[in-house]
Amino acid sequence: TIKLPRGDWKVGKHHRPRVFLYSVFGSSLESTRLAKHFLDFYVRRAGIAPERIHVTVHASHEHDEHAQTLQNLLDKNRVHYDLWIGTFTSETKAWHRDKLTQTTLDRDDWL
């Protein structure tokens, strides 16, 4: 199941290539701690605008407390995300990333 708490990721169209960041955060206590550093690095230090970042939060069940903590952190940082509930493999990650790229980004954008 894929949930879209913030709706579809809308980045608009542009006439030149842009750079976007995609990541997956697994739901765990360690991820909640690392996510703060990840966002600090990419948003504050590397200068990637929050609206150009998309995160898939992976949880094994819908009421996962660590997934909720991650979602709250992403909301606070204005980063778009979706919530993947259930089994998540490298193949499903690639499928999800490719679908997201095809439906959201321009052909010349970088992810």
C-alpha cells in the first residue's frame, strides 16, 4: 500500500535540467536519528530545496511510531514524501522510483 499524506509530488515544468533527490527511509529508531542529519546535510549544507526532495518512508504496518516520527520530521522540513506500508524490496523500490520519475519530472531532470 502506498499512501500520499501530502498529495502528489508537484515540481512544475521547466526549460532546463534540474537536480532532485530521492531516498528511502526505513522505519526504525536509527532512521529517525539519521534522517535529521540527512536533511541537515542536503537541505542546509548542500542547498537542495526541500521541494526537490522526495522520500519514501517504509513501514511494516500502518501505525508504526517511527514512521510517524519520520513523517513529522519531513513535514517540518517541507519535504515531500509517501508512505509505503508492507514489503519493500530493491525491485519494488526501482519500480516506485521509476514511476515517480516518469509521472513527475521532466525528461532532462536528474534524480
